[in-house]
Amino acid sequence: MSTKKEITITGSAVNPITVGEVALIAESDGSTRRTSVVVNVEEISDTEVRFETQNSIYTLRKQKNNR
């Protein structure tokens, strides 16, 4: 059994993070991250969500859009 890589990122989800779909994350540095298929999502707080994909476990620190 392999251990999944744990990744913490700051940004915002482009679309809702949904089990069975890939996640698109607009990162604070201006880049966009596309994940593998999401298998589990857990809302930690208003500013943080943890989700697991086929390959990794992510902690997303939500950044508000100031537009």
C-alpha cells in the first residue's frame, strides 16, 4: 500500500469540489491546479477544506476573491 502525498495550497476552488470529478483550484500565485478525480471531501472550517483525490490529499486554505 502506498501513502498519498499531502499538499497544502492557498487559493480558491474554480467550481465546487465534488466527489467523482476533478478539482480546479486557482492558486494564490496566479496558477491553476487540476487534480485527479476527487474521492472524498471534508469541510474543516469556513476557510479550510480537506479533500482526497486518487493520488493525493489536499488541504485548501480558501482565499477570498477581492473582485
